[in-house]
Amino acid sequence: MGETYVVIGSNCFTGSHIVDALLEDPARTVVGISRSPEYKDFFLPYKKRPDGDFRFCQMDLVRDLDSVLDLLDQLKPAFVINVAALSEVSLSNTSPVEYFDINTLAVVGLCNALRTRSYLERYVHISSAEILGSCAEPISEDAAFFPSTPYAVSKAAADMYLGTLESNFGFPAILIRSTNVYGRYQQLFKIIPRTIVYLKMGRRIELHGGGVSEKCFVHVRDVVDGLLGSLERGGHGTYHFSVRSERTIADTVRQVCDQMGHDYETSVDVVGERLGQDSRYVLDCARATKELGWTPKIEFEEGIRETIDWVESNWDNILREPLVYEHKI
């Protein structure tokens, strides 16, 4: 029999791609946990694998931690992958308590319990490049943290706690940091799918601060491939997965406009910058390259094209979906 994997936060964009990648091996048993009901099929890539050994459980890591731990003790998974988080950065400025509840305290409660479970071989935690603050040059895994928003602080605190578990108890933690992930099935309020949807609807795209902040967009499947490689071949600690790019948000929107045959200048409006917006994240991925043989494989233009195709093939469904983030507590 294959190993059992539990993905906490399986409903989210990255989490659903992790489930999908795990199910490529039919010997694996995969259990997904999320606080909300399973999303619609066209947002979940693993729904195209009806024969996979997957089970979904609706549980809230904050409110139902004891139930989550009971389930884990029944399943005895060798691998727990935690993607659950609140990640809309700007909202953390006005609702910081909720962010610390899920991004920090839930991680502390979960991992303090897991450190005593002998069945656990690896715990994978999805961190964030935002904890490092804006940087001009590639920054390594052991760089100091300079968070600029409550969201980033909440993620940094979780990373620091996991570091103490590893050093004090030998907790088998792997931390994954990437820059901006994108790809098909992504939430519609994110910049790339939102640009595609707005262009199809004839609406103008708002560029906060003129879109001058630089974003190193890395395809979600490249990140997932790196994560699985860290499980199979890596050691403990942090791995970075990113690309080298000086592409700005404005450049990204222009790329989408060009591929869809729209004029960039008449498709955008410049609005004020978001509070706490970092200008650039650049990650040094040397450890992932050396230890895992990891390099990004999907070119940006290819990733944009597949995301456009996904929107167009699901257009009738997408028209019925909200285009802004809906905060649920």
C-alpha cells in the first residue's frame, strides 16, 4: 500500500494543485481538509481524476482542531501538508486577529500535537516570501525577516515557531517559500485571471500605484513539483521556489492584453497604492537546485496562455462567480 497524505487547505489554489499532483500516483491515499465546502469542479484540478483515492473533510483548523487531530490519529498519515492560511494582505491591516488565529496560532496548536505523533515522517508548511520584506537581490533561506504587514508578521511567527520545534525536538518540518504563484484554476480576484476576465467583459483593470511593483510570477505546478521533490529527496528546513524576473504588474497586464488582442493603454486605470505593498521579492533558489535538481519549467507566456484558455473554456460558469475577494469568518 502507498503512503497517506493529508493536505490541509485543499480547497485553495495551491492546495488543490498539490492534491492533483499527489493523485498522479494511484498508490497514494490523499485526504483534503478545508473549512469551507469543496469548491465547484472548474476550480479544482483534481476533479479531472475521478479514479484517484481522495476524500474531502470539511473542518476548521481554528475551531475544530481537536477533530482534525482525531482524524489524523485515525489516518496516521506519513505526510501532512499545510496550505491553510488567510492570505489577502491588505485585509490583514484591519482584521489582524483572524490572520494570527489561522496563520500562527492554528499552526502552533497543530504542530505542537504532531511533534508527539510517531506516524508523521514529514510536515510541509507553506510559508511566504512576504516575511522577508522588499529586497533588491536574491535572498537566501536563512535571511532575516522584515515583514511589513500583519499578514507577513503572522506568517513569520509561524516560521519561527517551526524553527524552534525543529531545533528543540527534531520536528521534521519542511518550509516552502515562493514568489507569486499563478496558473489555471486560480481565484478570479487575483491579478492574472482578473485581467483576463475584465478584458473579456470590457472592464478596465485597476493598477495600484501604477503597477510598478515587480513580481516574480512562478507557475503553481513548478512550485508543486518542487514541494513534492522536497518530500522525496530533500532535508528539513526551508526551500525557495521562484524565477528571476524584473517584470512589473504593469508588464504582466500588458502581456495578457497582447495575448488577448487588447490595447493596454485603453484597458487600465491607475489608482492609489495598497498599504504596506513591498516593491520586489527575489528569492535565491540555489538550495532547491542543488539538492532537488529543481528548475522552473513553464515559461510565463505559456502559463498565461493556459490561464486564458481555462477562463474561456469555463466562461459561462465564471460569469456567475464573484470577481472580488469575499472574506469569510
